[in-house]
Amino acid sequence: MLEAALLVVFPCLVAYAGASDLFTMTIPNRVSLLLIAGFAILSPFIGLTLTDIGLHLLMGAMVLVLCFGCFAMGWMGGGDAKLATAVGLWFGLSPAMLEFAVFAAVYGAVLTLAIVYFRGVDYLPSILHNQRWVLRLHDSSRGIPYGVTLALAALQAYPQSVWFAAL
């Protein structure tokens, strides 16, 4: 049962957050809350000590401070900041966290450049005119759905985490 939870909870919630951000430009608060609850429920079952949990909380707090600053400057959405914080909580001070940060930065740069290019295209095929999510992506007054890159990076780094090692 624990193995199933480890293979389902984090990956599914993170994937849902990325898809939600792509299609609606929002990440529901419940996703981040469920990630935090999942951490709290599952961490004792994989053998994390109180010290380990404290270090995970410390990383979550550090990511929260950094992301809140980015949010305050208008560089990042609130849902993205909460998702990154929840991922930081799950990964703690580990190589998986470093891998997550590097992949998120690289994927974020690629996605941003792709969307900037896409927004420079004046003509969209008529088949896309009824797709609200495509029109939102094309709208230059909207932000970048950075949750997509956070989700991809988190899923790629997850196998290097303490959670996956517990399997």
C-alpha cells in the first residue's frame, strides 16, 4: 500500500498541477495543500526522522521565501510559488532538489522562449480559434504557465528522491 501511495500521490498531484496551469493558467490551492498533507502523512512511513522532516521543512520555507519574492516582483504566479514550495518540502535538502531547480530553470527558459515566439505569430489556424487555452497562451497580456515546467522538473527529479528510494 505504501508503494502505491509513493507512486501515485506526488506524481499525480504534480502532473495535475502542470496540466491545470497549461489549460487554465491556474493551479488550484487544493493541489499544494494535498501535497503538504501527503508529505505529512507519508514521511513517517518511509523512515524520515524528526531531523529529516525538519530539513524538509527548512527547504520548503526557503523555497517559499524565494518564490514569494518572485511573486511580489511579478515574475511568478501565486500557484506556481505554492507548487514550488510543496515540491521543496517533498525533496528537502537533497540532490533531487538541486536537479529539480536546474530542470525547472532550463525548462522554464525553453517554455518562455517558445511562448514569446508563439505570441509573435499573428495568424492562428482557424481550428485553434475555439480553443480557449490556446488563445490564453497566445494572449501577450497573460503570464507564462510556469507550473508546466515545475511539474516536468519535479517528475524528472522524483526518482532521485528519498521517496522513490523507499520503494
